[in-house]
Amino acid sequence: MLGAHPETVRLKAKAGEIPGRKVGKRWMFSTIALERYLAGEWVPRVVQGDQAKEIELCRSTNGKTATTGITSFTPLETARRYKAALAPATGNGRRNTTTA
């Protein structure tokens, strides 16, 4: 119906440029919605974060860390704690169990 390559249609639908919905692993398209799109009557949906771009401030490494969830650790502290949590719970390994 659109006369475009399926991958192009998928990418445009994913970006919200053409009407379509992803149901499970498949993209579904309404014939009526595509007809409206081709007639120029369809208005692209607004994707979250597509607001007018204002001047974005540089994110300084010296700035305060934002609290996320219940923690307010720096990224390095978070990485250290994550690595410690993934470390094995057991000791250094097997020891000699024979007695002399």
C-alpha cells in the first residue's frame, strides 16, 4: 500500500512518523489510518521527550548526584557496591581438609 521497503516502514512506524502499533513482535497497521496518512490528514504522535529543545546545560561532574530510588550514591560508589554484590559469597576456595 505504501510502496516502500518493509524495513523503511518499520523504522518510520517505530519513530512515530507513520501510524502503526507493535503488538508482541509484529507491527500492525490500520488501512484507514494509512489512507489518512497518505491523504495528509494524519498528524504524527508526540513522543515523550520531543518537547521544544531548549538550551541544555552541560552536566558537570562536580555537580550533586541526583537521588534515584532510595539511593544517592555516586556512580563510582554504585559500581563498587554492585561489584561487591556480585562477588562470590564463599571464602577463598578449598582448604586442605586432611589433619596431620
